Amino acid sequence: MAQASDEMFDEGIQKAESVSDEAERDVRGSMLRGWRRKCPNCGKGPMMSSYLRVRGTCPVCDERLDAHRADDGPAYLTILIVGHIMAPAIIWAFTTFRPEPMVLASVFTVGCVALSLYLLPRLKGAIVGLQWAKRMHGFRES
């Protein structure tokens, strides 16, 4: 009888652990950690091994990170954001200051490239964080 109750207790612990594994993850927090290019699980380990390459696992908490499918999402978001910031800025600068066309083109080309290079890895990190929080793609098994 004692052995049966021990088995039921062990099964209850296993069920509780599986429920806690399936508990909802903080979407906003994991996206912010991804924006900072940190592990969406612990927020301490670096997510990226280079400019856009995501590490296989987090060096701090051993969370698997290579299951993401960010694909073209970060690039599309980068284009969307840069376009919405720079287009009104170009119109404002042209109507207010009337610079030479080459000066305007040069300044805003550098601005667009710099803003794109800043946003792209951060948006990729945020998308990986979203996918991790929602258990999308390969993050389901983690």
C-alpha cells in the first residue's frame, strides 16, 4: 500500500513538473531581453555569437536558442521602421533647410544605413524572444 502511494506521489510530481514546463512565458519580458540581444530565458547570457548569428545554446542557462525561424521578419520590420522615420525627416529637412540634393542624399543615406544596422540585430533578438515565449517552431520541445 505504501509503495502504491509513493508511485502516485511520483506521478503527481511529474504531472506538476510538466504543467510548470507548459506554464505561460512572459512575452513582453522575453522580447525585451531579445531586444537587448540576451537570452530570452535568463536575460544574462548573450543570444548572438556574431552580428546576426544566434548561438546554439545560452552559455549561462543552457537554453536551446537555435530553434528560431526569424527568416525575413527582422529585415521587413527594419525597412518598415526606417522608412517611417526617414521619409518624414527627408521631407522636413528639404522644406525647412533647402540643402543641395547631394548633401541631402548623402546625409540621409548614412542615416538610413546607420539606423538599419542598429535595428536589425535588435529586431531579430526580439523576434527570437517572441518565438521562445510562444513556444513556436522548435522551442516547443525545450
